[in-house]
Amino acid sequence: MINNDRVGKRTLAALDNNHLDCHPCCVYIFLEQAVQKIAKEVISLLKKGEYKARVICIVRNTDKTKSDYVVTEVKGMDSRVTFTLASPVWEEKDEPKSGHFVVLSQLTEKEGIGWRANKARFFKPEDSK
């Protein structure tokens, strides 16, 4: 991998400003670094049996016999993954919102329903390491 901070910063600035007239080599370096960062994140989580997911929505149950649950999207999975906001599954005091990233673990598949996570928490910066 070519590591040139000056070129990388210039490329980032150009892309942030929607200047797509960068040298192709600069764009390649930027994309290579972005892919490596994402791959490192994913590999780190998978080694722990965890999956990074994006929250799509929260489903509120009107009858109080069941808990509210969250629908998420995991890259590379064909179906959605859900989890309940009830303890001990959801480990945080605040609820996630649409667009937030969460970490899911202990996934099980239920026939006809899809995947369920039995543990869930917010995605944290240290998850990228």
C-alpha cells in the first residue's frame, strides 16, 4: 500500500468538495485506505462473533405482552436481523435510532421469521481496532 498523507489529505479534501478531477492514483489510494479500514473493522468483529449492523427502524408493540424490537441491516446478509429492546438482549440504557450502528452477537435463525440477535449494543470507536 502506498502511504502518502499529503496526497491522501488532498484527495479527501477534493472528494469532500465534490471535485472529481483528482489524479486517478490519488483516488485509488483514498479508496484503498477506505476499504482496508472497513475490512479491518469487519474482521475484528467477526473474530468475536459480532456483526456491525445499521438500524432501519424500531417497531413499537401496542399490546404490552411483547417488547419493542429493532430491525437492522447487516452487510452481506440477505435478510434483516432483529433484536428486542428488553434486557438482557439490549445492553444500553438509551435506545438506538434509525441510522445508528449497533453490534449484534449470538445470532440465531428462526424458521420463517429470519435472524435474531440475542445480544446487542451500540457500535463504539474501539470496535474499529
